[in-house]
Amino acid sequence: MAAGLRVTLLQYTPQPERAVASAGRLCYAPVSAADLKHAMEEDEVDRLLRRLLRSGHYSALEHAGFTFAIDGISRVCSHQLVRHRLASYSQQSQRYVRFTEAEEFVMPPRIAECPEAREAFVAAMEAARSSYERLVDIGLAAGSEREAVLEDARFVLPNAAETKIVVTMNARELHHFFSLRCCRRAQWEINRLAWTMRGLVMSVAPRLFENAGPGCVRDGCPEGAMSCGHKYTEAEIVEMSLAATMAS
């Protein structure tokens, strides 16, 4: 089974908090766009960031971008991730890249904890892998082009198949992503991914993301009647942030 989630912050806008504050400064101060490159004192950066976040003036947050390399997630998770449309994605193709013995399957924790369920899951994954390899061998032996063989054989691979993806989001979309996916009601895998990504951006832009996270922590649960009724505690947030650091 898969070795586990691995997330790397590949790159980000230099001095992302200052970039956002500079954009916000144009909106609130009588300066020209050309003057924005002039250095601001840290207290002014801090003041502007707090004002932007408090007022909901999130357009300025779009000037800071963050790019992540993500390994060890399932196709179930990536299908949810790409629904966040205000982002850029580059995903490893099953049409061009053969799913080899080195590739893994992601096992849900609840299945892993039950011996009977684990046995059934492993058997299903082994059968899928065997069928995939058989289809590839038949296609290649028949002289078909490798690309055509792989694009057909991939149909038997399950949602549990591990995938790799590069994701770029701006700070505004990350706030939205965290509000939805850090929620307890989010699927366990993308919830873990969201907390990990949050931990990484907090390490480079803590003021920009200090209030980012599930709605229950910020403004109250937006789920209404579907609320889990179990607000995250400060201790849990610290624990999730620590786990995120270890996963990166």
C-alpha cells in the first residue's frame, strides 16, 4: 500500500505577505502603482494585512501564489482537489506513465484497522494490478502502440491508485480551500492534505494565513443543519499543524 502523503512547497511569490500588502496599499493610500515597490515598514505590512483580512478585501490576496508537489494521494482525492477551479494543475498521466510495481494503492484508515476489510481490499488491489499488467502485456505483444495500450489498460485501475500532482493556488483560493477541506466533514484524505498545505504556507506567510481554516474556527460553521457540531479546539489545531509539518 502507499507509503503516505508527501507534500512539498516547491515555490511561492517572494515575500508573499509584502506582495499582498503592497497591492492593498494601492487601494487604501494615495500612491501610484509605480510607488508600490518602495519598501514599507513591517508594522505597515502587518497593519495592511490585518485590514485586508478583517474587511474581506481578498482580491489583494490573489497577488501571492504558492506551488505544491503532492505525492501519495489517491485518484479519489485528486478528483476532489481539481474541483477547486481557481487553481492550476499538472497531474501524472496514466496514459503515458505505466502503473508499475513501484506504484502503490492508498488504503483508507478504517479499512486498514479491520483485518477482514484489509484482506478484502488487498485482494481487490492485487487483482486490479494483475489485470492491468495482463492487458498491457497482451496489447504490447499484439504490436499496439504503447500509448494506446496504456490508455486502455488504465480502465481497470481503481480509485485507490496513487497519483502525483503539482498544484498552484493563490492565497485567496487557499483560504477558500482551507475553509472547505480543513472541515471535519471533508473526506479524510483531502482533509489531511488541506491541513498539510496549510502548515506549509503558515511556515512562510503566518500573518497571511493565521485565520485560515475551517469555518467553525473563523466565523462559525457554514454547514447549517449538516454541521458536525464539534468545533475544532485550539489544541486540535496545534496537533493538526504539527502532523502537517511531519507529513511535508
